[in-house]
Amino acid sequence: MTSITAFGPDFPFAYDDWLTHPDGLGTLPEAALGCEVAVIGAGAAGIVAAHELMRLGLRPIIYESHKFGGRLRSEVFEGSDGIIAELGGMRFPVSSRAFYHYVDQVGCETAPFPNPLTAAAGSTVIDLEGRTLFARTLDDLPPLFHDVARAYANALESGANFSALQAAIRSRDIAAIKDIWNPLVAALDDQTFYDFVTSSEAFRALGFHHREVFGQVGFGTGGWDSDFPNSILEILRVNLTELDDNQRFVKGGVEQVLHRLWRKRVDCAHWPSGTSLSDLNGGATRSRATRIARLPDGNLSVTDQWGRIDSYPAVLATCQSHLLTTAITVDEALISQKLWMALDRTRYMQSAKTFVMVDRPFWQDTDPVTAQPVLSMTLTDRITRGTYLFDNGPDQPGVICLSYAWMTDALKVLPLPAEKRVDLALAALAKIYPDVDIASHIRGNPICVSWEADENFLGAFKGALPGHYRYNHRMYGHFVQDRLPPAERGLFLAGDGVSFTPAWVEGAVQTALNAVWGIMNHMGGRSPDTNPGPGDRYGEIGPVALPE
Ligand SMILES: Cc1cc2nc3c(=O)[nH]c(=O)nc-3n(C[C@H](O)[C@H](O)[C@H](O)COP(=O)(O)OP(=O)(O)OC[C@H]3O[C@@H](n4cnc5c(N)ncnc54)[C@H](O)[C@@H]3O)c2cc1C
């Protein structure tokens, strides 16, 4: 039996097969070769799309308003020799096949992520309502936790035909996926994750406390109550495609994947062998895009923050959708009013992380009384929510992510400076580990992030609400532009917020590949019959449309 991959369920297109097919992604007419196209954003979607557009023979001109890497940001602790904090994406499920295609291409190494109750974490502490439990695996936890895990598995089974749907995803049986998933979309679009859990037979048979524990500890990586108001469809996609399981981190920092792709010398159509994206951009990205407009000749113009205006036949915007309203002046006529509604109504979640560098992985010291490690990966209902421990080797400084939190827990620290955030986290952890002096191990300055406080993001990632399926559908399907009026063609959208699986880089990569097909088609190119692209299959196997 093959393994589960991020194959659908909304659009079960095999991106991994498309990417590796010997006949390639497609070809462009002679006249289009060497043309410049604009890519706004040097995050995962922008760099992946630019890489493939370059391979097709175009010159992608990349605009970046802030930091290269976007939400795959690995920040180096000052004064260290490459010790990093992963501020955005940090754990990558192996089911993310399109993302790993690029990780492998650039030769980055990965290792198991120290998630709760995994061997990579070594040990886990669960601290709820002032009670602290120590465990190495789920088996070490009391029956309550097993009941909760079983109840959720039963809720998925009875409410979403889960194992049949997973079997269909595993075997890439498109008809079977559609048969089960499409009716679920219609049935569950108006339901929150919380409704789904509370109305299930399995949880109704248990009490409120089980639901509460599920919200705190959940399954996989924990902390699911922050997602309780989200659409259950969004959560189901995570479970179905195992995005919350079997996760790995990128050694040395995930941002490297994008830097290496930017510098990677490849064989392309049109360009000399060994051309890189860096070469085609003169070694640096352009700055902030401030305006996108239609020119009289039908092309699109992009203005940068210094007033430079360039003309392009196609523009790909990969920034968060709100920024098309707040940061870039976009000609309103380039996008239909229905799509504007979707872009502006898209909801973003908040997220904050607080990291410190420490002298060594001291948490592995053994407590003489308990014979347990002095500190463990920790899930708690306190303000820190998730504390993760990163061991860089015995002779290297270690890193502690003191707190990874979302929504209200992220808002609690939003206006606070880094030192205050560390103080709050240490105070919470001191209640769980009264005898451990974490502060004495801290070296250098803390690193903190609140994605919602950064004008280049205005939020961490999309978190679709009930009823938002139609918005997703409009944004996601926009790359197939031949059915749009000419006035709305040429501007493409991709990235985390356009995808059906926000908060997972795989969605950013898959939508980037959709946009590559869209731009190729827009420029008169096509995929080979032997390797049809996402737009070629969209009419046949695209996401189900719900009545408007
Ligand atoms: C806290 C957090 C945790 C996450 N954890 C995980 C995880 O563990 N696993 C996982 O798979 N995924 C995770 N993700 C999701 C993953 O990080 C994203 O899916 C991915 O990085 C998004 O890439 P993108 O290219 O769509 O967007 P971005 O990375 O946001 O790229 C868009 C770029 O556009 C730039 N930009 C904005 N405005 C302009 C402008 N006017 N002009 C030019 N440039 C502009 C921005 O600066 C940014 O660099 C996480 C994300 C966050 C925030």
C-alpha cells in the first residue's frame, strides 16, 4: 500500500508526477521565450513559481517588500554561528510531496521534528489545570487521553467516512475521492470544527472535560482549540492528507531551500545552460510592488516603491490577499467583484513565537529525584501553549521555542517587547518546572515574531470560516483564465492564502504550480499531451462548485 500524500481532496491532481514527468511541464511559443513576467513575493510560492517559469524560458522578475523567504524565515541568533529560530513554517509533513521535490532538488537534509509524544522529542510533559503528566508516548498517558483520541477517530469515521476517504487518497482513486468528498463539502461547509466535535456521537457520550482536553492536546501537534471556530472542511483536509503527522524539520533552517533554489543553476528552455534565478534578476530582487495597472497595450504595469514602472504580459501576486487592498493599489477592473469579495473576506489567523538560545541542551540532564529529563517538550493550557526543544548537538548552543501560540494567546503578547514575552513564558514554565532555572542558560537576545504585526503579512495564515468554501473556490480556480473576460486576465494569484490547505507550505507550492500553468497558457504555451497540467485537468476533476 502506498503512503498518504497531499493529493486533493478538493483537486486531486498529482503535482509530484507532473513535476517529475520526463516530457516536462510544457513549452512556450518562440515569440514568448525570454519575456519578462513579474512575481510579487519571494516566499515559497514566488520562488517555486519563478523557478519553473525560468525553466520554461521566461524571465521572472521578483519583487520583495521585506525579507527573502517570506513565512519560511529562519532567523540567526546574533553572536552565534548559524544557530536559528524558525519563525514561520518549521515542521514539514512527509505527505507534502511537491514541497519535498524542491527540498530534494537543492540537497537540503531533514530530520524528524520534536513533536509531542514522538521519539524525536524524547519526552513530553502535558500540563493542564495545574496537573503535570510526564510521557514518552501516548501509551504512558492516563485513559482520559486515550478516550479523547478514540473519540476523535470515531467522530471522523462517522462524520466524514474517514478511512474510506483516506484509502481513496492513498490509492489516488480520483473517482472514489470525489464520490465521498464532494457531498461532504456541501454537507459540512456551514459547520465549525467545534460543531463537528460537539455534535458527534463519540464526544456527546463523553463530558465537557474531554472536549476541553481535546482542544488543548488534540491529536498530532496539539493546540487545536485555536482552530475550533474554523470550517471543519479545513481541519478534515489536514487530517485526511496527514499534514499533522510524520513531520520533519530542515537542518540549518528551511529558508535555505528558497535561497538555494534562487541560486540553483539549471538547464532551461531559451536561457544558457546553468542559468539561475539570481542571474536573471541581476543578483537581487526588486523592492516593494506598490501598484498593478492595465496599460493601453493590454499588458500590466508594476510600479515599485521607488516609482519605477515596468510592463509585463503577466503578473503573479503571492502576497497575502489582504495586501492587494492595503499595500498595493490594484486596478479594480483586473479582478471581478466576486473575487474581490473572496480576497477581502478571507480570514487570517494570528500567531506568535518566542525563542531563546541557551548554552547547551541542558534539558537532557537527569533530575536526580524523578530520573526524568529536567525539561521536556511541553503542551499546556498556560500562555506558552507549546514549548519545543531543539538540540543542535552537545557542543552547540541549543534553542528553546518557549512559546508557539495562536489567536487569543498570540494577541496577549502582541504589544509586548521581546524581553517581556520571555518573562511571561519563563513565569509560566516555572509553575510546571519549579526547580529548573531556564533563565540562567539563556545566551544572546531572544527572537520573537507576531506575524499580524508585520505590514507585509497582516496575519500568520488563512483560517477559513464556515461558509468560506465559495471564497476558496473562486480564488483557487482563478488560474484557469481562458473563461474570464479579457479585462480580468493576466494577474495571477498563488500562495498559502489561495490554497485549500492554508498554514501548510505544500498548499503554497501547489498553487504556485497552478499559476505556472496559468501563465504558460496565457503566454500561448501548453503542457504536453503526455503530461497534462493542472489547468488541463481542472474542468474534469476540479473542486466541486456550491450554488452561489
Ligand atoms: C507561524 C507559522 C507557522 C507555520 N508552520 C508551518 C509548518 O510547520 N509547516 C508548513 O508546511 N507550513 C507552515 N506554515 C505555512 C508556511 O510557512 C506558508 O505556507 C508558506 O511559507 C507561505 O508561502 P507564500 O509564498 O504563500 O507566502 P509568503 O511566505 O507570505 O510570501 C509572500 C511574500 O510577499 C512579500 N510581499 C508582501 N507584500 C509585498 C509587496 N507589496 N511587494 C513585494 N512583496 C511583497 C512578503 O514579504 C512575503 O515575503 C506556517 C506559517 C506560519 C506563519
